[in-house]
Amino acid sequence: MSNRAAAQKDEVALALRRRARDAIELGGGEPAATRAAADAARRLAARAGAEGLADVSYAAVDSPFGELLLAATTHGLVRLAFPEEGTDEVLDELARRISPRIIAAAASLDGARRELDDYFCARRRSFDLPLDWSLIGPFGRRVLGATSQIPYGEVLSYTEVAGQAGSPRGSRAAGNALGSNPIPIVIPCHRVLRAGGALGGYAGGLERKRWLLELEGALTPSLQGAR
């Protein structure tokens, strides 16, 4: 493909992204106009997928914490963002680090949405989603790879995870890798605590970490007041 053709493809994809996002975010107009906008967004997403214009698909999904943003590539789920992270900021990050060819396409993330719904309702104990690790560096992959193996309802310490990642003295570095986890919940960094059982940190906030651990039955009464 020539540079000119590639540039044109990028321009079309960016236009599709803007139009789809504008359509999805309409609210307060007449019902017919809202339905038309939603239909247009679906057609744009279908066109982008059919023509290979989108490298990243995204969708908003409900959760007990508010609306989460999910994003996926052809390799799998690449990003799960909490509400306060901001849609525009997350999409800008994805455009810089993966590709500017981004489209709102809820249907492509239906599988992830269903698994998250089941998890939040305590009907699912593990995720069967393909993951794209593109946003995670080599050390982070070792740390988060070890974290992904922690069973539901169990926890490890930062030191234990660092050891499993091959750096037994690297608990602080492991904590940094866990704090920058781009796919929280699915990669369960909430299952990593400080030595002695204190919650430690969590990019999504300690209340969410506590909620997730209580959901999984990993938080015992002796940890209730821990920080």
C-alpha cells in the first residue's frame, strides 16, 4: 500500500470514529433522531470492520462502579478503563500507542461484556477472553502474567508476585507494574496485597479493590480495616 493510500485509509477511519462517537453520545434529541444516530453508528462500525478500517474497537459497558470503557484489537481485549479515566483520554492513548484507526463497535465487545456481567453477579470465577498485551512492557508482562494465575478467592503479596516474575527483590517494581495494569479486573491485580494482609494500592481505588475481594470471598473480617 502506498503512503498516500495509507493516509487516506487513516483519514476515513478517523472520520468514522468521530461520527460513530458523536452518534453514540447524542442524548436529549428527539427519539427518532436518536435512533437514526444509533443506526448510523452501527452501520459505520460494520463498514469499518468489513473494510478493515478499524484496528481498535471500543464500547462502554455498565458495572457496579459505573460505566467502564472496553477496547479490543483483533488480538483481544487491550484496555479496560474505570469511569474517571475519561473516554477521550483513553482513546487518545490508544491512538498514540496502538493505532488511530479506532471505531465505536459495541457488538465486537459483547463477549467481554457478558463475561464481566457474569463476574459481577458472582456467576463467573475466571475469564475466557483473548488478551492483547501490547500496552504492557516485558517486566510488566511477567508480573501481570503471574498475577493472572492467582486463583479466584485467593491472594498473593507483592513480594510473592515479584518472585514469580523472576525478581524476588523487585516488589516495588512489581507494584508499579500492577498499578499500570491496562486491563484490571480481567487481569486481577486486585488479588495482590501487602505482606501481612493490608490492601496496598489499586489504580481503581481501595474501595473498588475491597469490593472485588469481598465479591470473591478473599477478604476476611481481619482485613476489613486494613489499608
